[in-house]
Amino acid sequence: MTAAKLFRHETILAALTVIAMIVLASLSDKFFTAENLLNQGRLMAEVGLISLAMTFVIVTGGIDLSVGSILGLTAILLGVFWKNLGLPLPAAILLAMVCGTFAGFVNGLIITRFSVPPLIATLATLALYRGLAEGISEARSVRGYPEWFFFFGQGEVLGVPFQLWVLGIATAIAAVILGLTPFGRATYATGANEVAARFSGIRVNAAKLWIYTASGFCAALAAVIFVSRVTTTRSDMGTGLELDAITAVVLGGTSIFGGRGTIIGTALGLILIQALKNGLALSGVKGDGTIVVIGLVLIGAILVGALFDRNRGG
Amino acid sequence: MSGAAFSPGRSNLQRFLSGYGQEIVVLLSIAALFAVVGAVNPRFLSDTNINSIFAGNAYIAIAAIGMSMIIMAGHIDVSVGALIGVIATIAGTLAVKGYPIWMAWSVPIIFAIAVNAAVGTLVAYTRIPSIVVTLGMLSILKGGLISATQGEWITNMPAEFMIAQMRPFGIPSAVWFMVALTIIAALFLRYTDFGRSIYAVGGNMEAARAAGINPERTVIGVFALHGLFAGIAGILFATQLQVIQSTVPPNLELTIITASVIGGVSILGGTGTVIGSTLAAILFACIGSALIFLNVSAYWLRAVLGLMILATVLADMVRRRRDK
Amino acid sequence: MRADEIGAAAAVGAALPIELRGISKSFAGITVVNSVSFDMRPGEVHALMGENGAGKSTLIKIMAGLYQPDAGEILVNGNAVRFASPKEAHAAGIATVHQELLLFPELTVAENIFLGQTPKTALGTIDWTAMRRRARQLLEELDSGDLDIDQKVVHLSVGNRQRIEIARALAQDARVLIMDEPTAALAEQDVQRLMSIVRRLRKRGVAIVYVSHRMPEIFALADRVTVLRDGNLAGAKPVPEVDEPTLVSMMVGRSIDRLYPAKQGKDGDTILELAGVAHRSVVQDISFKLHRGEILGLAGLVGSGRTETALTIFGVTPATAGQILIDGKPAIIASPGQARDLGIAYVPEDRAHQGLIRPQTIEDNIALANLRRLTRGLFVDAAKVAAEARGAIARFGIRARGPEQPVRQLSGGNQQKVVLAKWLATNPRILIMDEPTRGIDVGAKAEIHQLMRKLAGEGMAILMISSELPEVLGMSDRVLVMNGGRIVGQFDKEHATAEAVGTVMTRSYTREQAA
């Protein structure tokens, strides 16, 4: 992994992002304003947090489809703990996040202990966690949170949305862990060749367990921000979020086959997607049209990645 | 050896039981469910209810046939729910706009086959995991559907278009379709080279290649076939009610995948039957209905579904480990 | 030459099902098979022997259509042919029973036999009745009527699976059947069974290419034997004209002492001791001692349990019985990480799969087993990692552009040096080397041998697994021989001759004898 090689993809992506920004700015004069950009950052935070953990997951050669459901479950539990069980809100938040994190841990256990392919394991828990959210909430939404709670999703620090600070700090931490620590090395090694990693004394299963747990934690954190931003909890929150996260990660240059990828790439992928969504909306494309664009971008990005892989040889 | 006609040590009954174990379990579960729920609430056994269980869910069983083939071949398709919605909308629009009924039925089916053949080609030749391609396809189809319909419902479709509501010999045509297609698919899987090559490719791709099978062609064929079944399912879905909504039941693709897996299709490929998946689809419909009759909130249905997939997959993995 | 006379005499008679004339094949400039001629007559068992790397597998793969020869010609029934693919070889009546059995675990026995050429009804659908009947018939002919044709293959033993592959070849009307180490993974009763099946096939007029190291099988079954050595034909003789020592010397062929570096210094204390160690039923009752400064050779055929023993010591497949002692103290080794922390290093046999992360760089690979040492505070010290790699490149003479070159771009020998460098960087006291020089050119091989001797001289205890008898005999201070998952022989340097070790290695043991 020479630095030159690693940064090739990211450089292309950065250039693409800049070009997209320029085009979008020329299409709509509302796009390139500080207010709009900061607001987009606010909207990006939840997917962003999940994408960070998803980068680790995909680098190990796995996938986590259940993150959207974990977000929904955590949101519902937050509301239920506070409103129905009467816990103080901070305790409810904490407890709900513990539950969301535990959901991720359960994913990890199923994958490492029973060697269930991550795809299947998290497809099953996608249904299970969403089902729990629906069953517990019975489609009732919870509202009426105290004013201070809205700070997480709507507040600002030094003129920048609170959750953008969280995303920024989390991105920095994730980048450092994946790029600079022994754990990051173990993550890459696991994805590139799990057997050789194990034969080199790497605790592959422990690493995976940590990563899926972290994925649950990020989804839970995103849930709190989400609830605070929209001021209500509903059981269908976060539906389809896994798709946005995977798209950002893959667009950011992480190989879907594992072993390769960076946090910087994921961050760029996120920004590009959010810019596309926002820019298209501002230029008159309806909200649902942007989903189509994301689907096309996802398939296109992986296709290019796969062809690139083939040219590099095994 | 004198006992050559029979396998020593195993009676025909044992062989039958071991070959169709999962189907029998599902069948018994359905019977038990009917007995228990019927005892608690006899209205569960009323004609109307049984009719609605079978006719209302036949399209899920039919889509599960195609999904079973996909999973047997070692792949998966998470876009099928969205595809069914798109098919229904295309069919309904054609019917309302006054196109001939046969076109309103066949054009969407051909569209479904084409879409899935394209997905299959991508999966077979680029080696991109089918989950990723179909996730992308899910978002394209879903977004495309909502932007095209703007959330509006289709109504006032001509009566002769409503194929699912026809009742030849007093039984809803959707049920006829379900039974006939299950039998045809079962025969096809058992008695044709293409059918067997699906199992072979899902079981051991390199061995299949060595046996002269072209795995790429098989994968594309399987996806196209799956498109055919999804297309038929979409037409039945479109015509079972007087309106076509711009959305499909949430997580429809998961229900379909679950039916396949619980019906005995191993998620790792290479094994399974379509009779099992049809029975499992019926079982789900029964569970959904039973929850209502037992006064359990239907909101728990998906949790039950998820738990059932998880349990089946874990059992499959444990069984495989033991077999080794 | 005698072999040519035999071939010529045969050619005059009936058309031969396959004949190779002057076949040569090289890979990346290294000649693997050099002008070898080989022929098969209908109804004969023709043993093909030679050490690892002698060119047997290449020759088989040329016959099976997997490789195309660079020079020479292939004749089938007297007509020159060219196999572009395994399919064309099949069509010409040449079938292979693979070592890694190519079957469909979830399909039935009958279907596995016929898949790809199933019997059809008049309607063109699969005729299951005919398929099951013919499957039963075929298995009867192979004296395997006890196999349940409706059973899924996933439940069957290796021996049964092999019989299905043979039946599959017969169903294809194979006239030449290539069997590559067919008994390597078989239990004793299955070996006897296989031999009786081979005799039946011979009676049917099938020509069988029988690749094996096991002498008793060769003498019990084969009509002719051809020996390859370093890619050349070392000789072809009717079996009645040879005996075991002759065959061994034909295979080994050269004086082996001078090529290997001599021992330096004396053995030290016992550092590793195994007492009755077992892993399930794969390896059983393994007991031995390994001393400082010693190279202990672990000989045996493929499947005899050598690698499995190493994996148990290294914690990949932890011991299920017995005790492992390090420095006389009992140690529990449940993972490779624990083994490493106890000073054990393992250079695995499958370099690409187990040894290296091929897309990653030299420095990344070397760092992987040494992350703790190369970490400062919370972070991996990139400078230290690079320095470590540069040091290794210089010390081991790894030919590479630099520490940042991906290892997949290196030659086999240099890749092996990277694996070695990775493990020596952990400062091990016990080094297990599994097939240390497999697939490596002669120069690099000698360098690795020198290095092993030097390490032993510095007090390292080395356990070496090798399928190359000359390497075992040349490098080892002591030789243990494994067979059927147990240690069946021990030789010190003076008594470890090719004949003695080879005999114990290739003897068929019943379980009682082995125990």
C-alpha cells in the first residue's frame, strides 16, 4: 500500500467532487451558500457516522445491512424508555444506545461464532431489529421531548451544526484508527487474507466482533441525532440507510471484496453523494429521482472498481 | 447384491423423510397452526379467511419460486419487492390507457425478465456480489417508481384485466397459478438439464465447469427465470385489489427470501425445493392471519419473520458444521 | 534404452489409448518436463513415480488437457491430437480422479456420477429411473453396491467420494484413468478397497496412470513403472524387474550429502516437548522432544499428519489431548497469537494462502506478526516498520524494489524469504518450517538451507516438514516419520537412509500396527 497508490483513487474522487460542486453551483445560485452547505452537513451526519463503521466492516470483507434497523430500534427504545418507562431522558438516551450497540454485538457474535456469512446474518437481523422496533412501538410515535434535547440535532457550536462537529471528530478518530494503529492493520489483513492474518497471530474474530459492535454503536449515535433533529421517533426511521452508507463507502474506493479502502475516501464519497442529492433537488429533480441516481452511482462505482481490480491482477 | 433394488439400511420411507424433511416440518406447522388457532377462534377457519390467506399471498409464493432458484444458484436478489411494484404499475397504467389486455399482462413480464437478465449478466461476468448489484437495482426501481407515479394510485382498471380476481371452478385464479407454477417449477428443476445445472452451479461452481456446464450462462438464465416468476407475481399483485398503490408491502423482498430459506433452500446454495418455499409462504400468511385472530398485534409479524430467518440460518450452519 | 524398446514394441501392436512422445514443458523459463516419452496400453496399471517437483503433476496435467506441451506430441489411438481444454481430453477418453474431489455435496450419488451427461427420456427430460439403474450397475461393477445411490454426497467419506469419481469416469467411457495419489487421504480399509477396484478396472481394459509414493501399492498393482527425476525420464521398467531400493535410487538419483550445509555446534536443552498430543482423530499420540540447535525432520507422505501436527503445536487446531511443554513447563496453546508469544514461529506450506497477504507490501507483511513490537504508544511506527523491512531485505537478500513493493510481484523464493523474515522478526526460539523450499528455484533453495543451518547454529530449534526425501535426509539431525496420523519411526543422522525412511513412510499400516 504505497501512499501514491492509495491516494490515486482519492485524488480522482476529490477532483470529481470539486467538479460536481462547480457544476451544481452554476445550476443553482442557492447551492454554494454557507447556509446551504452547513445545512447539508447537518443532513449528512447520520449516514456519515454509519458509513465510518461501514468502512471498517467492508474492509474486513463483510457487510452490515442491519444498521438502518438498529437506528430505528434505538430511536424507538429511546422514546419508550423515556415516555413509557418514565426514565430521565439522559438515562433513556444512554440505555437506548447501549441496546443499539448490543444489537451490533449480536451481529458480530452470529458472524464469528456460527460462521454465518455477514450478508445473511445482517439481512436476518435487519428484519429482526426493524420488527422489534415495530412491535415495541406499535406504530405510535413519541413526541414532546424537552427543548435541551434538540441541541444534538439542531444546535450549533461556533456557527457550525453540532452533529457536524460529532461527524468531524468521529471521522478523524476513525481515520487514525484505520490508518495508523495495529487494529487498523489487523482490519486490512483480515479483509485481504483472513487465513494468513490468523496464521500471523492476528485475532481475526475479536477484531470482527469489535467492528460489528462499533457499527451498532455508530447507528445508535446516529439515532439520537436523528430523533433530536426531527423531534419525534417513528419505527420506520433509518429505512434504507444501509444502502446510502454502502454507496458512500464503495464510492470512496473501498473494495467490496475487502482488504482495501480509506476513511478519507469514504468522507469524499459522502460529500459527493450529498452534493448530488442536494444539487439535483435544487435544480428541480424530485426527491425520489435522487434515489435512482444513488443506485446508478453505486452500481457504476463498483463496476469501475471491479474492472480496476481485474486489471491489477490477483 | 440381492438388495440392490433398495438401499441397504434405509427404507423408502426414511429416504422420503430425509429428502423432504423441511417440507414436512413446514406442512406440519401449517396443520398445527390451523388446529390451534381454529380451536381458539373458529372464525380463523372460515371460508373467507382461508380464501384470503391463500389468494392474497399467492403472489408471494410465486415470487419465492424464482427466489429459491436464485438462492440455490448461490445468489440473492433484494430488489424483487420493488420490481413487483414497478410491474404492477406498468401493467395497471397500460390497462387504464386502453392497451389490449394481453399487452398489459405480457409487457411488464417481459420488462421484468429483461431487467433481471441484465442483473444476471452483471453478476455473472463481473463477479460483483449479487447483493450489491440488486441493492443498487432496488434503489433505481424504488426511486423510479415513486418519481413516475408521484405516489398516485391507479384505479378504474377494466374488469377483464383483473386476472387475480377470476375464479375458475370456484377457486381464485391466483391459487391456480400458485399451484400450477410450483408443480411446473418442481418438474423443471428435477427433469431438465438446466434445472440440475442450477443446483450444480450453486453447489460447486468449479466442479460444474469441469462437468461441462457454463456457470455464467446458468446464472444469467436463473436471473431471467426469476424475472419471469416476479413478473407473474407482479401481475397477480396488480390485479388482486381494485387499486394499485404506488408502494408494495414493506420488506416484501425479505418475506420472499424468508419463504425460500424456511422452505429448505440453503442460503449457501446448492440445495432446496420450490415446494418447500411455497409451503413456507403459505405458513407466513397463516402466521400473519393467526396473529390477528389471536389478538396479537400484527406489528410483531416482522420480528417473528426475522427470528425465523435467523433460526433457520443458524440451524443450517450448525448442520453443515456437523456434516463436515 | 530399455524404456524406448518397451514403447516401440507396444506401438507395433494394438493402438495405444494414449502416447506421449518427447514432451517438454517449461514455466517462466524453468524446464519442468524435459523430453519425456510415456505411453499407456489398454488394461495396464502404469505407476508414475518421482519426488515432488520431478514433473509428475505437470505430465498428468498435460495428459488431462490442463496444460499444453511446448514440444513433443500426444497420440490417441495412433493419431496426433492437441487438447485445448480438459473437455477435449474427456472426449478422447481420458479422465482424472482429482485429489481435491470435484463433486456436488448436496446432490445424490447417482446424480454426481452422471451430471453433465444424464440419460434422457424420449421427451428429452432427465430419465431418473435409467440414471439410478445405471448408477447402481456401475457401482456394482466397482464392487461398491453398498453405496446408497440416493444418498447426498455431503454425508460420504473420502473413500466413498473417490469411488463416485471413478464411477463418473467410467460413465464417461474413459479409456485412460489418471489417479493422482489416490490413497493419500484414505484409511487402510479404503486403500484395500481401492486396490481391488483398480484391478477390476484393469480387467475391463481401462489403462490406469497410478501416481503414488507408496511402494507396497506399486508392487501389488502396477504392471509398469516410470520414474521421473528433475523433469527427465529416469527410467521405465516392468515392475517384476525392479525392487524397492532400485526405485528409490532411481527417484533420488544423486548423492545427497554434499549439497547440504553441515551441522555446526551441539544440541542444547530440550525446548519443546509433546507428550501424547492429539487433535481429534486427525493426529494421535504424538510424543517427541525438540532441542536447541537441532533440526528435526518430520517425514511422511501427504496426508500422514505432519502439517496437522504443526498446526496443533501452533494453536491453529488446538490439541484435544496430551500435553505440550515448553522449557519443561506445560503450555496451553489455543491460538497462533499465543504460540507466537511463547516463541513459536510457523512458516506454512501454502505460502499464497496461509503465509502472505499477497496484495500487501513487503513491510506490511513483515509487520503483521510483529505489530506489538512495532507500535509506539497507540500507533504503528511507520519508520520502524520500514526500517525492519529494509533490514530484512538486506539480511535475507530479498530481491525487491524496496519495502513498499507488493509481495505478489516477487518470485517464489523471495516470497518465502519474506515469510521467513516476518517470523524471524518475532525472535522465535522454535521455528516450524512446513515444506520450506517448495516451488523455489535451486539457488534460493540453497540459500534457505544455509540460513536454516545458521539459525540452528545460533541455538534455534527447528522442526522441518518436507516431502522431499533428500531434503529431509540432508538437512535433519534427526528424522521422525509419520504415517496415518501417528509417529511410526525415528532415525538419527547415521541411520536415516533413503531406503530406511522411505520404507517406513510408504508402508501401509493397519491401525493396530501403527499404535
